[in-house]
Amino acid sequence: MIEGRNAVIEALKSDRTIEYIMIAKGDTKGSISVVTALAQEKSVVVKYVERAKLDGMSETGAHQGVIAIVTPYTYFSIEDIIMGAKEKEEDPFILVLDEIEDPHNFGSIIRIAEVCGVHGIIIPKRKNVGVTATVYKTSAGATEHIKIAKVTNINVAVDQLKEAGIWVYGADMHGEKYCYDADLKGPVALVIGSEGKGISKLTKSKCDVLVKIPMVGKVNSLNASVACGMISYEILKQRLK
């Protein structure tokens, strides 16, 4: 399921196969009219149902009167991500997520990735949330514009990136450099660790450089998506300059 007006609109704009869309009876104002117009243009069936039905189905609790039933998300390969960057004639910018279990964090990271020009995200098959309705809703539809690869072993994936000439940076509070002092231009992969444990010891050892974010408060860590956003914007800034 894809829930929420913006998320459904982005799905309709993409090549995703949509089985049908359910809209709460009586909802016709605002962006719902955009949903119905796009559905008509794409010949997608629209069903008008009681709001209580959507309330009962919703996983996010914030469907905004519209839910789309779609084919399951199709994951990409690491090669797909690298090739996508080459087709754009850009140096690869890839995120590697090490056991991000909170769907809201993952959705926020996808949204950050899309606006920062990330070519793809790599996640492990185990101990990491996949693309769910909550992730899709939190990403505000950015999931449709980012290639996500699901791999058996993150460390093997990091080795594969390094073999492809991509420099791997790890976000770590004990990093040897502040993110703004590191040279983040060129082919880059950024590893973001889990909310509680950070990057695993083996994965950390495989990173070329560990970078940190300056912090002066009493709280000694940042939410994974916030940390990802701050360093991703630093990468984007260096690329633009």
C-alpha cells in the first residue's frame, strides 16, 4: 500500500504499476483532484470507499483519504546504481545503511537522498527495514526516484564499491575528521549506522575515512536521518562548489 496524497501522486507520476486507488467518499478538494486527474490520465481504477475502510487498512495512521494498491517494490542491484550515475555522467554518490530498523528514519533518509542527488541506497536483507507503507509515506514519494539495493552482506557490498573506485566514508562520532574538513568530492559512498549501535566494527574497519559532525551539547549522538542529512548536504555542497 502507498498512503497519503503526495506519495500517491508521486507513484502515479512514476512507472510503478498501480492496481487501483481508494479515495474516501466526499474527499474532492485540494490535491485529491490531482490524484483523480492523474489516475484518469494513466487509466488507473479509482474506487470511492467509506473513510472507515481506509482507517482500518492504514499502516501509517495518516492516509489523508487516499490509499493506492501497487505491485511490490522491485529492488535494484549495486551495478544498477553505479550504471545510473554513469548514465547521468556524474560521480556515484551512494548511501550504505547499516541496520536502520526505524521505518520513519529510513523514509526520511530516502527523502534526503533524493534532494541531495544520491544515486542509490544499499541496505542489508537482515535487521534493516525494507520499503513499507510507512517508509513510502515518510519519504513523501521520494522512494519512486531512488534506486534501493538489498544485499546479503553489507561488508561484501562495501568491498564491491571500493573495487569500483568509490571512496567509502563512515559517519562516526569518533571520526578522525569533521565532515567539512574531508574531501568529499568524486565517487563517494557514505555509511550510516543504526540508531543505537552505530556502524558495526567490521564495516567501520572497511571505511576509508571516518567523519564526524561537530556537537557541543550534552546529547552525544544524533538521529540517523539527521546525521545522514547533515553529511549528505556537505557532500552536495562540495560537489556544487
